[in-house]
Amino acid sequence: MPLESKNIFSKKESQSRLDFWPPDVQLIGKDILRVHATIWPAILTYLNVEWPKQIFVHGHILSGGRKMSKTIGNVIGIDEMLNKFGTEATRYLLMSAGTFGEDIDVTMERMIEKYNADLANGLGNLTSRILKLSSISLPTGQAGNFPAYRTGRQFLTRLPDGQVSNQNPIFNEQFSKKVNKLELDKALGYIWKIIRDEDKFIDKNEPWKLMKTDKKKFEEVMKKLLLDLANIANLLVPFMPETSEKIKKALKERKIKPLFQRIK
């Protein structure tokens, strides 16, 4: 039975609300699984509406190994996290806190530590290092001619068959599989391994020295760094779209602004 025949919505409203339906994934908490796996499909069948293609059940967020409780005093509110870390960092901290879909255990102290390690000192510091090296060594506008920036202009998109692609020749199929299987913590781990590898590559090659001693080698090193930073920006799109856009803009303009300030 169509929705409009039940006078829930007008015909126009019904169509606009169903344009996004059925979802590829319906995300629900494990405490409401029975309702969404039995009653909800029955209602949809009665209304002649397709079922979600997949129901993904996520766990609870614990604090200090215990359920959050005002009595215990271990509640961490989402507003508190947003005010402390910002939207993008909060999203990263929650998705990387443990196996996506299972219970995760967080404390404010551990999240601050992870924020500083992974975002301020990790992604933020790497971006600043690469942009600073390129800005002090290349004439204005030259950075935009590197393959890194041209590749960095490609955007991560979802194809009709559900496969993730950013039309990037160095895009790794492993990342695509992790995202499509909703192994989001592993997908983020894949990105942060690239970040750690880039830091090691900089320390090993010391481009600040190559700038003075081996111009050709320096340009090769910088091409790789800029290319990989652009690829990191592409991979971040489904998780941290605003941060991704900031990196892409910085690659184009070579303006160095901290992505994440250290916090206490």
C-alpha cells in the first residue's frame, strides 16, 4: 500500500522522501535489532516499500569499561566532544576507537591523547612539513604543476555498483574493500599507515638537505610527497570531508595553516 494512500505524506512529499530509499546500509544500535529486523521489514512490506539492502548493527560506547551513567559520573556527551575536538576529529575518534560495529571503550583522557598523536602530530604535522618544504623551495605556482596536485584534484566517488574509486592510478583496492565491507576502523588504519610511512620517508631522505645538495633528487622526493599527500586527502573524503578539502586547497595555494591544534 503506497504511503500517500495512508495520508502520511502528500504524493510529492512521499516521492521526495523515497528518492533516497532503499539505503545501501541502515545503521542501528544493537539494543533495537529485534524491532528493525522483524517489525520494521513487516511495516515496509505492508506499505509496499523496499527493504534496506543491508542492516548493520553497531555496539555501545562504553566509558572506562562501563556503561555511561550519570550516577557513576562517567558520561561523555556528544556536545562535550564536539566542543573539545570539533566535528571531524570527533568522527575520527569514534570510528577509530575500536572494531567498527562492536562495543568501544573511550575516556576523555585517551581521546585527547589519540587526538594529539594521530591528528595534531600525525596528519596535521605531515601536511605542514610537506607544504612548508614545497613553499620555501619552489617558485610561486610551480607546486601546482607537480603530478601530486593534478592527481589530488580527483575526488573519491561511489560508483553504481557500490565500489569506491577516486580515479587515481595509485588508489589501493584494499582500501575500497575495507570501506565497502564497513571495516571503517581498518580503512582509517590504512590511511594512517600511509601517514606514518610518509613521516619515515621524510626523515630518511632529509629533503631540506637535498634542496641544497641534490636538486634533482629533491624534486623526485617532493613529487612523491605531494602525490601521496593528495592521495591521503582523497582517501579521507568519506571520513573527514572538510579536512580533505582543506588539504586540497592548501596543495593548490600552498598556504600553511594548522589542521589540528594540540589540546590539553
